[in-house]
Amino acid sequence: MKLLRHLAPAALLILGTLLVAGCSGDDDNGGTVTPNSIITIVPGAFDDGMMAFSPPIDTVHVGNVVRMNNGDSIAHNIQADTGSFPVWGSLPQGTGANVTASAAGTFGYHCIVNGHTMSGTLVVLP
């Protein structure tokens, strides 16, 4: 009985951790989701405008996962031009993050690091 009292909190902690991990989605830093499309920040990107992203304009469908990889030697912070999509957030050198396209439309994005002229477009079809 004493053993059960000691194991119960540990079992609840493990179960809670698994539930939270299972509900957290995969839009934060890659994980195991295979993206439908990959956009790469090219080396030396900070002053390349639309050419900072490869491809500079990407087309996907609603429900697709789009990965942004930072192939540059410095960190970038990729935010939506307007609204809240697409936002990949802060991407240190050599990292990436996923977003899931949840609505159709044409969405601009850019790097918000001071002095950067990087911009791109994501077209989401139904």
C-alpha cells in the first residue's frame, strides 16, 4: 500500500506530461510532422529583400504544413505583414519552425529584425 502511494504521484505526472505533449501540436519547432512545403532563409539574407526566402512566393493548400528553415548565419524573426498568419517567430541559426495553413488567402510575411529588408508571400488555396 505504501508503494502504491509513492507510485501514484509519479504515474500522474507522467500521464499529465504525455497529455500535454500530445495536445501541443507541431507548429513550434518542427517535431515529427512532415511539411508539405519548405521555405528556406538563404545565407546572407538580411539585405536580399524577397530573394532572402527560397522560394520567395510559395503556394500551398488549407491544412498544409509549411516549414521555415533558417539557413542563414544569424537569427531571424519572421512575422505576418498583417494579422497573425503566418508567424514562424524567432529562428536562431540552423533552426526551423512549422505553421499550418488554416484559411485560404494571400499572406505576406517579413523579418522584423531591425535593418532587415526580407519579405515573402504565402498563397493558401482551398
